[in-house]
Amino acid sequence: MNTIQTTNPATGRPIASYEAWDAERVETAVRRAHTAGRAWALVPVAERAALVGRLGQTLRAHADHLADLTVREMGKPRTEALGEVGKSALTADHYAENGPRLLADVRVPINGAEAWVAYEPAGLVLAVMPWNFPVWQVMRFALPSLVAGNGILLKHASNVTGSALALQELCVRAGLPEHLVTALLIADMDVPDTTARLIDDDRVAAVTLTGSNRAGAAVGSAAGRAAKKSVLELGGSDAFVVLDDADVETAAAAAVRARFTNSGQSCVCAKRFIVHQDVADAFTAAFVQGVEALRTGDPRNADTQVGPLARDDLRGAIERQVERSVAAGARLLTGGKPLPGNGYFFQPTVLADTTPGMAAFDEETFGPLAAIAVAADEDEAVYLADASGFGLGLSVWTGRPARGVEVARRITSGAAFVNAVVASDPRLPFGGTKRSGYGRELAAAGLREFTNTRTYWIGH
């Protein structure tokens, strides 16, 4: 019998074990979810939206429990864990209020006919979700998908299995039908084959994945073979561009937040800091000072800003990226080593003199590692920012916002922020370009991603 083991990354000690499902149990879950989803699709959109609003209230009522689970299972500092639950609840509010309007039929004036476009439920959607935001990553997809009338099969990361089961339970507590949101407990070794079978299953209409490029390639290709809709959010290596007219102190303070939120384990964390040579020394000094002031420790403590990495192998990967980058010519300014003692802690780290071809510049660094690169002028800053296979978010800092927009238009990304840290917001679409994936979550675009955009025509 296969089991799923969760571990506290702050201590390295086990938390709980869960029995992994066999093929028969997965089949039972799919059958029940498909039945629940078909019934849910017939519920008027206003009623669906109201129940999603109740889910938001339920999330708030159980915020402490969800935050505690997140802290234990993946090591997120507790203040950030509470913020994650709160953001999910606000997103539920947004779709409860705006979902019916965004899904309303759109009339199209045509002589001699009555025509309109309808956004109808797609069906049962498979969601393969990561561990770094155990609540938000799920709710970011699930809330609009539920309002749209779809059922959900949730394959959450195994190290946050407790969070997955808690979210499933809260959906039922909020009044959503049983089995409409189903958490699948699949052993890691069985995930590739089980996911491929589910995507090929006629009862599954579409699939969404947030995760690695390797996992995205597997899911995207399986969806393509089955001619099914897929949305992939595959991480990034976001550039944080500081131009010569930027407010350096403000930019440096924002850069610390942008890189080390969630202990650096976020797809939209800024990872490459492209700084104009005229302000490079001042920015670097202020940035390093801010990084060295970060409080690393027990994620349960209210004053902790950087917790452990979620797994020991992730800590090892960051250490190797630092070592390879330094060997290639990068300069270590601070940090660079695992912290002694229990748990999977790594020192907040800054590398200078990074360039394309180095691990810290080319690869996604999923942990507390920042890479600084100096640009001779604006054109080189644009070149360096765009010298990445990823294209998720971009942040540009300048004294003239119009200039920031002009620079951003020259760099490929799914989102561009000027004098602000990249973040997701339920009112705006979220997603990537290039190796950061395709499709959009949130806003009207995310609500309609998993609908059948259907044309109606009535002749006169």
C-alpha cells in the first residue's frame, strides 16, 4: 500500500501519513465528481455565485486553521499564510459580485437575425496545483471555475495533502455540493500515469497546471493529444529593472519584498535585478543591507520574514545554483549557505556580477537567492531583462512612469508593473508568456477560460 507522507520543513519531522488511492478509488472519485459537476452546471449562475460568496466567508472563519496547516506543511511565515487566506476570500467576494455579469450573454447586432454569445460550463476540470501557495493557488483557479459551472478534480502537491483535504471540506461546509470539489490522493510515483489517464478520460473536459516546465510539458502534450483545453502557469525568472532616474532607496526596499516573499518560493518573485550602472552601487548597498536585516526563523513566529524552504531537495538545488554561479564568475555579497540545525533553512543570498549563461540568471531560482546584473544603459537593461526563456512578470522602476511603460513594451511578459512589485489581483488577468506558460487566470479572462464560448443564431 502506497502512502503519502507530509513533513514539517521547519523541523524535518513527519506530520501525517495518508493512504494513497488506487485506480479503483480514483475511478469512483471521477464518477462522483462528473455527476456532481453535471448537476452543478444546471444551477443558475446567480446561485453558483452566491455559494462561492459563502465559501469566501467560510475561508475567513477558518483562516487560523488554514494558516496553521500552511505553516506546518510548507513553512510559510504565518503572517503571509493568513494573508494568503484573506486574499482568497477577497477573490471569492469579487466573483460572487461580478461573476453573473461577466458570464451574461453578449448580444451581437446582425440584420435579419437574433444572435448572441453565451459562456457555458465546460465540464469537469482537472487541476494540478503546487505547494508554494497551498490555499491561494487552488482558490485562484477554483473560485472562477465554480462560478462558471464546472466541477473540479484537485491533484494538489503531496506535501500539502492536509491543506488539500481541508479545502475540500470547507467547500462542503460552505454549501457547495459534495464531490463537486474532489481532492485526489495520488502517490508521487503514480502522478504522471494517473494524470495522463485523467486527461484522456472523456469525463474530464480540461486541465490546468501550475508548476514546473517539465510537468507543464507533460500535461500540455497530453491535453493536446486529447484535443482538450489547457492552461499552464509554469513559473518565471522575473526581471526587476532599476533605471538611472529611479528612487533608489524606494526601489531597493521594494526589491527585498519582491524577492524574499514566501522565502523566495514564488513564480512572481523578482529574481533578476537589472540595474543601470549609474545607480548600481547605491542600489546594491541598500538592497544588501535590507536583505541582511531580514529575520529568518520559526515560521510560527509573528516577526519571522523568511522561513524554511519547503523541502530539503529544494534547499540543495538553491545551494548548487549559488555554487555554479560563483564558479562562473558571480560575486557572493551575502548568504550562500544552508543554515545549521533542524529544518530546511537557507541564508538569504545576493549574487552580484551575474550575466546570461549563469545558473542564477538563466534558471528559475525557487528560494532566497537574488541575482544582480548591471546594465550600461537603457538598451542593455532591456536586453538583459528580455534575455530569459521565461516571461511571467516584469517590474520597472523609474522617476517617469511613462518611460517605465515604454521600457516595459520592449520586454516580453504576461504582466508589467511600473514602480510597483508584481502581484496578482482578481480584477486583472494573470498568466505568462514564453516558457512561463499560456492561458489566463483571474478577471473576466480567467472566468471564461474554462467555459464553452457558444454562438447562438436565430433566423427571422
